[in-house]
Amino acid sequence: MKKFMVSIGQIKIGKEEDELCAIGLGSCIAVIIYDSFNKIAGMIHILLPTVLQKDASDIIPTRYADTGIKILLDKLVDEGAKKSLLRAKIVGGAELFSINSRILKSDVGKRNAKMCKEILKDLNIPLIASDIGGNSGRSATFYVQSNKLKIKTLKKGEKVI
Amino acid sequence: METLLLTKLQENTLQEIANISTGHAASSLAKLMDKKIKHNIPFVSVIQLENIFDLIENPEEETYMIALEINGDVNGVILMLMDEEGANLISKYMTKKMIGEDIDKMTLEEQKELRFSVLVECINIIGNSYITTLTDITKLKIESGLTDIAIDMKAAVLDRAFLKAGATSYSDLIYIKSELYLTDEKYINKNFIGEIVIVPNFEEKDRIMEGVGI
């Protein structure tokens, strides 16, 4: 059994007993795509819905929802997942509590969630469960064996979807 | 993708600037709290969002983050991170010194409100001593911007701050961290009250270097 830490802009693939873990999701979103029959799953930790400067030379495509989720899908298929069996869960996209609305607050979380849903729909991957929005940061752990997603927040404790 | 690194000279320069600035910031804070504060030697590193977890200790811990934007020749954020205990200590001593009231005797609602304004005041003072020192040394034009407070998991508040500092358009950021300690009071966390983090854009380090004549 391995525990994979997925930090911003990363994609990790796990099999059988593996766990995929994203810590401290604020406005970021973790998208988990899994094939429960072949026991394989992948997680991507997304920062923004889409790349801002299309012409920038050092774009990292896995940081963005529109480019990253497709890469995750390709990787899963390469690793032996069957596209028709793929399902998805998403978590994150919170607006952090802050007293001054102009600096730390933004609607990035909401836009991230919207874009992820759209992309999943385009790719024909059914969204089974989601925990998005709200005002608190989350930590998410996905258990590949059981397809369960455990979500931890500071104030509300743990829940499983 | 190639990883950008600082040369030893650049790293030492930034570390020294941060050291002097933190010294000034710590002594202003000490005056406001009427306590002795010491700080460690700042830690300087170039980070990519992909590996911030190697840098952050206890990413899931509840953290108070107060932020001050900086604009001008150098853009970025100055942050002060602390746990609840650190925030309580700072607000307790600052209210005592500044308005002569005991925060413990107030109602919870008053305490909360006062704590926020004290913390905002605190980042204004720390941030501006930082900026003053930086502009003195480099002769650059740097202005302080808006302030904010966020309370959440450390990793969650930090990536908001990194986004604010320009992680959207730049792949690398400079991360400068100095820790502050109270010297005459011991409490759980080895009398650690918080850390100051300054995150300028990687691209703008050259301006700082030019400013000091390197």
C-alpha cells in the first residue's frame, strides 16, 4: 500500500490498496477519476480553471482544469483503466474566510468547480459525488480499493462521500 | 521544465536584507507589545507550487494568516503566520500596552473584534518596517497595499497568498521566512509566536539585486 501526496499541479495514479491524498485544498480542487472494476484511480490538484496568459512559455498544464483533467484521463487509460467505466468525484473550491473582501477573497473556487464539472461532462465521465464551496479548507484522501473519499475540515471534522 | 535557482550571492543578499528587515520589524513589534522578541536567521528559497509541501511544516494545522500586499517595483505579499496561541499573546500584550485594557476581561465578541484589528495593526507595522528597510537598502519604490486576515489550514491559506503573489503568471516564487520568539515568556510552542513570510516574484529579484549594487 502506498500513500501518494498530490500537491498543486500534480497528477498521481494509484492502484488497489493505494491512497491518494491532497492536503489543504482552499480554492483549489482535487478531481478524482476512478475505475472501480480495474481498481485504478487518479487524482489531480487543480489551481485555476484556465490558463491566464496563453502565450506564456512556462505553462504547467496540470495546474489548470481545462488542460489538466484531459491529461489525467489519458494517463488513466494508459495505465489500464477502461474509459466507459470511469467515474469522478470532486472536492474543494472553498472561499476562505477573510475580513477584507478585496484581497484574499475571490470567486476562483466557484469558477474552478464550474470548469471541472463542464470538463467532466465534455469527457462523458459521470460525477458521482462532490463536496465543493463553503468557507473552510479541506484535506481529502481517496481510497482506491473502496472508492471512498474522506474529507477533513478544521471545524466540521470528517466525512466520507 | 528547468528549475530556477538563486546563486549563492543572491541568496545571501536576500537573506541579509531579510535579516535586517526582520530585526526592524521585530523591534517595532517588541515596542508595541512591551516584550522582548528575538528572531532566527531568515530562510530563503525558491519555490514552485508543486513542491510547497516540502517547505511547510504541519500543513493541516489551524493558522492565522495576516497579509499585506506590496506594490511598486517589487510586487508580492508580506505575511505573518501564527497559531491561535500566538495570535492571543500578540493581541493580549498589544491591547495592554496601547489602550491599557485587559483583553481577558472583555466579552468574547469584543475580544474577537479587537483581536482582528490588533492583528491588522500588527501586520501594518511589521510590513511597513520591512518595506522601509527594503527601500532604504535598495532605493526602489515600494508601497504597502491592503491588508487581510484569513484563518484556516496552513496549506489552504498559503496557497491563496501565493496566488495573490502572482503564482498564476509566474511559475516560481521566492519564499523568505523568519521566525519570531518571545524571550521572556515560555509557552507550549517553545515561546514561538509566529513567522514572517515575504513572497516577492522571482522575476523581480534582479531589481532588488541591482538596487543593492550586485
